[in-house]
Amino acid sequence: MKSGKKEKKTFRYRFAQTLQVAAKRQSREYRQDKPPESIVILAKECYGDCIMLTPLIGCLRKKYPAISIYILTFNKKIFDFFSADTNITAVYNTKKNPVRYYREILSKEFDLLFNPKDHPSTNFLIQTALVRARHKISHFNIYHEGLYDQLIRLDSSTHESSKNLSLINLVDGSSEVSEYKPYIPVMDVSADISRFLQTVDAGRNIGINISTGHSGGHRSVEQWSELINHFKNETFIIFSSAQDFEEKKALEQLHKNVQQSPATQNLYEVGEIVKNLKLLITPDTSLIHVASCFDTPLVGLYRQNPSDSTNFAPLSTQQEVIVSTTHDVIDINSTTINNTVEMLLEKLTLNDIVRQ
């Protein structure tokens, strides 16, 4: 571990220990004499995490229609994501507009506070200490003890969406497994994307996402070209972040069976394309979970990190997961990917025949 990361980790642990001494919150079960009227949820910093938080938000809104749901975020992109969600009462960026944040959050008391992280995080611990709530809940970690009224204990391999939904069981006192489909809040669609969507035939194209949110998630242009060339009778649509847009354009120019597409401006635009795909091929990134929102068939490429392919596994009904032998998806054998895509395409064809 690099010295900088090690120092930050040490600071987090010491900070958590300091808060534990100061807080001394007693462990106690949640007692419901009436439906909760308000909840503050701390949102993680990445799109994939937040898509996996939407089943909880949707379930809370359905189960407790009158509840006020407040989301605290720590960066602009997640603030914008949740600001579009009509299930949410209000969204706050804790690092912006401090007057509004103080007036509408810190000056009030809420029924519940939920921290979805299962490890100590400085920002999340600060908000836990600052926000007043009658009952504070998070997942078990030794550094969370004494900071929350109740800690949820689940197997370490539990999927992220199930971990979030476990809050429902604690609040309503039931043991039933809550299920709610993830979703992407409706956002504006640009004129370019609107025109492009009119050219996309539902269930005809294969999507390839060449971008990822972490190191070790990229494959080379040459590797993606090999995949595209292997399926000459298929038509592909390439997805990329702004940083990889030049690589996307290069692939579109290199291959006649790649349909040129404009840059997407938000995750909702991405979803509008993904829901029309025959199949999506993507490294472990937010598009795994975008596909889950629409049950789009998927081939997911994961690094060798067990928690990635279990806690953040695809939720699509028809899916295949390929895990690299190293911490880099560039080391996944191209033949393995080709064979996996072929196998899933055959399954999809058979399913179509059966439905007919």
C-alpha cells in the first residue's frame, strides 16, 4: 500500500475511535409505534453504488408513502443523479450551500439516519456525528460500534442492493426478503441522443462499454477490435466516458459494423440506449447496474477481487461473468470473451424461438 493511502486509512481509524469515545451511543433495537416520518440516507460516491441504493429508496416510498427521504451527497455528479429522483424529498451536497444544509438538515432532528457503508469513511462518520436522528443505523464494523443505535450483520458476500434493502426488515420488524428493481431517475435527453434513439432497433445491437471507474478495468483498442471483428454479422454500439471518447471514435471509424453514436450527457441517456440492446459487454462499472435496471442481457468483465463479482454482481436475468486471473481485465483471454458472448447469444436466440 502506498504511504499516502496508508496514512489516510490510519487517520480514518483513529478518527473513528475518537468519535466512538465521544459518542457512546447505546446499542438498541428500533421500536416502531408508528411509520417513520423521515430518514436521512448518506449516499456513496459512485454511480453504481447509487443505482444499487434505488431499490431501498423505491421500497421506502412504496411502503411508507408519506415518509420524507433526504439524501446527503459528497460530489456534484451524485447530487445531480438523486436530484432527478421524484421519490426523494430533498438532496444536499454537504460540501456546497452550507446555509441551506444547516437550515434544513443540521438544525432539525429526523426519525432515522442510514449509512450504507460497512467500513469507516471520514465523510460518512462526520455526517453521522453531525446529523441528529432518533435512531442511527449502519452495517457492522468494529469502528462503527458506539456510533449507531443498531448495526446490521450480514454475510460479507451479500449483494449491495440486498444490503441496502435489509434496512426495511429492521424498520418494519419483518424477516421477509424485500425485492425492488433498481432504476435510473428520469433526466433530460439531448436532441442528439433523441435523434440517435430513433435509429436504434430494439434488440438488434450489442453494446460495448470501453470505460471503467477504477484502475485495472480497461482493455485495449486492439482487444476490443478483435472482439468486434469476431462478430462481423453483429452491429455494435460503443459506450465511453468523456476521457475515453477518442478511443470510442477510433473504434467507430475502424469498423463498419459499429454504429456511430453521440456522446451521452447523463446516466439516463445511457440507460435509454442500454434498454434497447440485445446484449451489453462491459467491465465492472456502473453500466453493469444500468443493465440491471432494464434486465438487459450482459457479459461482465471483473478483476480478480472476490467482493467485486459478488457484492456488485449483475442482476440481469441472463448474464455471464468473467473474472480475470489478475487485478486487470486486460489479462482476460480474448477467446474466453468471444466464446462467452457466442454462448449467451445462442441462449438468447433459443429463448426467442421458445417465446414464438
